[in-house]
Amino acid sequence: MNEDQIRGAANTIGGRVQRAAGALAGDHGLEGEGAIRETAGRVQQKAGDAVEHVRDAVAHRPLGAILSGFGVGILVGMLLARRD
């Protein structure tokens, strides 16, 4: 697990608690903040999952990762050159 996965899980849980507390107290603002925090936590977890997936792919296929990065670099360079 990386830092984004851990922090995302913590924010997801914290958001659920905050949302439940807001619902229990009848505070719609707190409930909305909790929902936003929960969603942000889920997004952060998914970003952490993506980082782990890339790390695994690079560790198992370093040449493929280098060639993919090279290809993306060429594509971005071509797109930026067309803007001029």
C-alpha cells in the first residue's frame, strides 16, 4: 500500500462518519462536507491503486514501460509542435 491508498481510505472513513454525524444532527452542511470528503477519499484511493499498478507493470516489464513512455513522449511532442 502506498500513501495515497492509506490517506484515501482514512478520508473515506472520516467522510462516512462526518456524513452520518451530520445526518444524525440534522446539519445538512456537515452531511454534505462528509459526502464530499468520502468521495475525495475514494478518488485518492483509486489514484493510489493506479500508482501501484504502474509500479508493478514497470517492475515486471521495464523495457515495455520505457518504450511506452518513449511513445507517449513522442506523441505529446507532436501534439505540442502542431500548436505553433
